[in-house]
Amino acid sequence: MKNNIKTILLLIIFTVLLIVTGYFAQQIHHGIVIFIFVFLLGIGLLTKMHSIEVMYLCKSCGREFKISLLQDLLSLHNVNKKYLKCPHCHQRNWHKEV
């Protein structure tokens, strides 16, 4: 629950930052470049935070494991599961966040 509150707060801050950046980006020359930079930086930081804090539970062997930033960014996912290959039993499955 604590991680969910932290994530929601960070998403709200990111959204407000994007709105403010978008407003000011309209008023300056090449503002879209600044907006895109802020957007990509925010997505990168949120994904990095997620990949550090979250572990996944393998359906097949029951062991917990972490994933890299690249796996976190590119893997198929839904609300609380990701389609990953377990590093222990090497089974691909929808693994639940722990």
C-alpha cells in the first residue's frame, strides 16, 4: 500500500510538471523539444524507480526475482503482471508483482 501511494504521488507530480511544461513550451521557440525532453526524462525516472522497487513472483517455481530497466520498459504488462522469463526456471509466463 505504501508503494502504491508513493507511485500515485509521483504520477500526479509528473502530470502537473507535464502540464506546466506544455503551457510554457507553447510560448517559447523550440518549446516542443523541452516538453519532449521532460516527458522522456520523467518516464525514464518512473520506470527506473519501478524496476528497483518491484519484484515478481514466478508462477511455475514460486521464486521471486527482479528485472532490469530495459525489461521493465519493453515487456508486455497489465495492471500488476508482466510477461517475463523467470531467471530461475526459465519459464515464460505472466508473473505477478510482489
